[in-house]
Amino acid sequence: MKAVVHTGYHTFPSLKEVDKPTPGPGEVLLKVAGAGACHSDVAIFHEFDEGLNPQMDPEFVLGHENSGWIEELGPGVEGFEIGSAHLVYGPVGCGRCRACTRGQDTYCENAAEMPYAGIGLGRDGGMAEYLVVPARNLVPLGDADPIDAAPLADAALTPYHAIKLALPKLNGGGKSVLVIGLGGLGMIGVQILKALTGATIIATDMKEEAMAEAEKLGAVTVPGGEGQVERIREATGGKGADVVLDFVGVGATVKTAMQSVARQGRVSIVGIGNLSPYEWAFLTTPYEAELVNTYWGTVEELHEVVDMYKAGQIVPQVTRYSLDDALEAYQALVDGKIAGRAVIVPHQ
């Protein structure tokens, strides 16, 4: 079968012929409906150096945002209907520690012993015609469109997890939340905030077209550049945002976040940027402002994300590509020409 393969660090991926996988005990074979192309993939093949994370050493099939139809059940798997559509939870932990047993494989206590970081992150992913996944990682989609659902596995789950953790700071009237970065995750984050809170949503980005889309979703926008923090504080009546969600995660955006947050507010770093440092200082930070980072989410939360998708509360912005054009999609992602998510559709 055809697959997009990570073949080396600082090396563009290749479209190759690989063996069709066979499901083992506790696994299922999916006929891939859609696979989202994420900036994390670009980081793996474009930015990572050898030795940084051996769990993602090549070769493996890319794609950690996946959906598909069940094609075959592995030994011991019951309760699934052949042909039914499912979304795939990407993290894969040991399955036996406390974190994994509560569905939070992202924080697996034995992660260092795992041979990979997740599906499409060291273990073969969904940029292929077929994909093998643990049965416990499947979330049913019912009659919902599985192709447009593919990005939900990361681009919606990741902001959903961060937002749920921040909800206590947004309870009550007169609250505000700042979204920094309006890429795939940030734009869905605006939709989730609109559905779950009554807070004023302020969104900031360097791209005018992205801010225009955020305004259609109900956000107040502030352009990046000179005077950005002052305009954000003006939009919050001078006090700052009760919650800031940074979907970029570079030193400059973390600094903007910390300058824009209210006293006793919360800054959540969601984006994994270029790992540039942020310099913290006591007297330049609002008192009792929390600075945390979050990573992906739980399988239970992915079920909740699918519920929101079915209810029309989350509508991913998707551009579809064939598997033959997958490398073109990744190049467009590298060049910053993708709005929302590129989704690879192997079976047109």
C-alpha cells in the first residue's frame, strides 16, 4: 500500500510502498478515511535533530490525526462492527499505569520504556491506505463525516483539554479569555470557548484573514505587532484576560501572554513552538498568575469532542488532499499556506 514515511531528520518525507499491516491481539485494522497534517509532523522531519527523541526515530508512517472504517478485527477484539466509522485517539501508553487506566496515555508513567510516543509519532500512523490501532483507542463517529472529523484527534482535543482545565477561571460574569495564534488549534479553540463559556473571547494573530475568520466565530480581534498588549488590556477594561491560551508557544508569545493576563489569571501554553526561552521575573508578572503547559488530552475528552462535532459546535476548516498529493500538502504546511487543517484522503 502507499504511505507517507518519515525517512530521516531534516529530510522531507517520502511517498512509498509499504506492507499492508495486520492487526494483532487487541487491535483493529482501519481503512483510513482521513489523516490530518499537523505542524508537529513538520517539527519531526524538519526541525528535530537525531537523538532528541529516539521514540520518533525513522522510519515510520506519519499521521497522528486519524479516522477510518473498521476493516478487520484482531484476535480477542469484540463489540465492533465491520465498516463502522471511528476517530483514533493518538496517544498510546503502557496501558497498565494509573494514568493509562484513567485514559490519559499522554502522561503514561512508563512512557520512557515505550518504543514510540504515539500513533504517527514513532508508531505507524494514518498517512496511508490502512492503519492498525489498539481497539481501546477507537471513538465511534456514528453517521458523522469521518473525513472532516480526522483533525479532531489533535486540533480539537488539545485545545479542549486546555480549556476544560481553565474553566474554573472563566466561571462568572465579566470574564475574558485571550487566544494567541489562529492556526488549526486556535480556530477550533475559539469555537470550543464559544460553546462552553460566556466569556468575552479576544483573539490575536499576525494574519488578517485568520482574524477575520475568528470574528465570524464571535471573537474580538487584536492584530499582532506594536501596541498589541495595550490593545488587549484595553479590550479587558484594563485588568487583563482571566485566561490566556497560547497556541504558538515561542518565547515572544509567552511573554505577550504573561503581559496580558490578569492578576490570579491563568496562562496555558498549548503550542509547541521553537522552544525558545521565556524569562520570568517576579515584579514583571501579575501576582498569582498561573503559567502552565498542557499536552493533548484524554480518550474520555475525545468522546466529548466528538459529541460537540456531532452537535455542530465544532466545525473544522479542512482542505482535502489525495494520498498522491500528500507531500504537496506538507509543503504547503511548511510554507505557511494552509488555513485550518490539510486532511489526506487515501480512498477518494
